[in-house]
Amino acid sequence: MGELPKTPQAHEAHILDGHPTNGTLMLVADLLGSLTGYQDEKSGALFHDVHPVRGEEARIENSGSVAFDFHTENVHHPLRPDYLGLLCLRQDHEQIAATRVSSVRDALPLLTDDEVAELRKPQFHSLYPTSFTRNTTGPRPSVGPHPVIFGPADRPFMRFNSHNTQGDHPQARAALRSLATALERVCRDLVLAPGDLVVLDNHVVVHGRTAFTPRYDGQDRWLRRFYSLRSAPLWAQRMMRHPRVLPAMTEIRGVV
């Protein structure tokens, strides 16, 4: 992986410019689809450094160190990543922090037919993740209504964030709780070691993170993340201000 500097303690978007992992992650992302960034998130960065930031321990995003429950990446976005990759550069000191993964196709058989039917109705709203609203004021916007489960019965897909997806009615909220319980039952915890790369289908698998304790001594847990999109619509491509970076939500909200 090449030599590593100390794990950053603040947001430093360019600390690994030119690092060998850039080429490796771009190759993997482009084999799956196309390496993609989002203008609203980290100013369109294509590689995201996932590490604790002092003062942000409780944030439910990649700068925090508290437990991060199951979520579809960029749940609010009409062009959510098809795949995301997480490469471990450095483990936490205790080597216990786990990336948690859970498949909708393992979880749904644990639900009743009525619960699945509720999750297929367009009666849910999802708040923008906090990583997309760092530079805004006021309440976080939401999108919807949308279903949480969609696609063929034998190959279902999922759009769900346990922190940000909310049901419009009591039955919908109860179905969300049942889904969260089922995802927990079929979860697999992956304790990534340096050099390990996990690639997830973002429409099938939700992921999360267990809690850990940062020390801010330059040796804290450090992952790198990328997004891959199989194909951006032509209209989105022509609106991109930078190659590979999707337009801001203010420009495309409501288009699809």
C-alpha cells in the first residue's frame, strides 16, 4: 500500500494525493462501473478518508467513532452509488472495530408478508445524511415518499438508513423496526486488517460500524472509501461541472 503518514486528526482532503492506493481504488471502481463523487459531499472528492476527527466523535458519519447503524450509502440521492469500497489502511488500537454488513436478501425471509408489503409501499422519507449538509443551516431536507424494498420478489433491493429513513404511518414505522431487527440477526461483522478491501452492492447490502475509542496519536483507525456508479444518465453527465462528480442536489432534486 505504500508508506502511510500519521492518521489525520482533522479533515485533510489531499493528504494522500499521489498515494499508490489511489490507482488501486480507481482500477477497482472502474472495473465495477465508474469512479464517482458527489458535489455536495466533501466537495466532490473521489476518495474519502474515513477516520475519527477530534470533536466529532458522536457524529453519525465517517468522522465519528460511535456505533453507526445499518444504512444504504447516500440513501437520499436519486443516483445512489451502485457499489462502494472500503480499504483498510490502519486498524484501531484494540483491533476490534468492525465493518458491519447485512443483506436484504437474507433479512426478508425473517419478515411476514404483511411487513414486506408495507416496506414496498412508497410511504417513507429519508433525511439527507449529515455529510451532505455540513455547510447548510436549518433542518435537514428529506426526500420521498419512496419504498424501502423494491424489485423482484426473488431478487429484492433496499433503500434504507436506520438513522434517516422514517415511515409516514404507524404500520410503516413498525415494518421498519422489524426490518432493522432482521438485518441485525443476519449481520456479519468484518474486522478489516491493513490491506483488506471490501466491496458492497449498495442496493442489496447495508453497512455500519461498531464503536471504537480513538487516541489521536497518529495511529487511529483509517479507511479509504470510494463509490462506483454503473452509468450516469446523459442529462446528469452534461450537468457535471467536473469529470466524475455528480451535480449538487439543488440542481437535480426532483428530476428522478
